[in-house]
Amino acid sequence: MSADNYFVIRRHPQGGYAAVMGFDSDPGDPGAHDTDPHFTTLDEALTWALDQYSEYGVSVHPECDTAADDTAAGENIPHDSNDDEGADTPHYTEPGQWAFSNTPTYPHDAEWATLGLHVLADAVADHYGTPIEPDGYRPLLTSKLSDGTPEHRSVTFTLRAYCWCDGDTPGHENGCPPNFIYHPTGLTITWYKHAGRGVTSNQKRPGNWTQILATCIQSLHRP
């Protein structure tokens, strides 16, 4: 098998979803065919694809109209968003966060994500050629955007700094956008000022968190 392969989840010609293998050396994403692996749900397609060997990971094509894609388009997720119905986990926040922050918080403590987010931010910064900050934090993990560091948005994930606008930016009236979104599953994480403070998520820690990070990093190497 070629070392430059990847998988992209697309709509299957017979309905449902297809896990389609492509190669980074070929132009564009491959189309789905009747012979491609066929799955009823997006989760089934992703689970299968993530178990296969792929140098450049797995992504979801925009044609897949999923809740995660709607999140990517709308960006403003309600403060009470919770993928675990019936969960009654208290918000893990700081006093200044619940008193002043316009960024949504979620029911689950996500301190477990901090180290991985630092690794991912390093990979994104290296991808854009962004220098490290004097205090050791990459700009995408803080509010320091004076160097012009852009937010990173792709089919696979979004990573952006904490927003200080307090709702004054158009479209942020009902909450500033979250700091990290993994679009294939809708995993959403926010923090207060910088990753490591008041970190919350809309889901409990995924069992495949390290695979999610690997997929995000691998996606940076694709056009």
C-alpha cells in the first residue's frame, strides 16, 4: 500500500456513507463508488476508517450534512449544549469566567484535554510558521493574536484563541465561538483566556482522544 493514503467519508451512491481511500499524490478528494465500504451512519464509517492504516488520517467531506458540519457553519453553540442527555456534571469554571466570559462553558471538566491541545497548537503553529510566545504558549491557545496568527479551520477541526469581545463582535451576541471543535464527532472544547484554565467540553473524554489528536495533526499535511 502506498504510504501517502488517507480516508475521506463521503455520501455513498446507495445512501448512507462511504469510507473512500485517496492518495495525497492525486489531485482532489476521490468520489464515492458502489464498491466502496458502505455504512448506515457517519459514526460507523468513521469507526471503520480510523481502524484502517492511513498516513494522512481520516476526514469528513463537506457534502456529509452532519450535526458537526452545522456546528462548523453556525459556530455559536448554546451554553447548555450537552451530548450526554441527562448528565448532571457541574461546570468546571473560574469565578471570572462565569462572571465575565462570553464564551460558552459545558457540563464536563476537560482538564484531560490540556496537554493534547498544547501538542496540537504546536503542530498548527509549525504548519503556519508561527513563533512560540515568550511564556511558552502558542497564540492559538491564548488571546495573543497581535502577530496576525489566524484561527485554523478545516473539515477536520477548528482551533482558535479565546475571544475577549464580550459579545460586541457581530454574530457573537449569544456567545463567542468555541476554541476547539473536532468536526467528525462534534466534540467541542472551550477555555478561559488560555488552554488550561476553566477547560470544559460538551462530551466526556473520548476513548479515542489520542487518535483524534493524531487525525487532526495528520490533516494539516493535506491540501
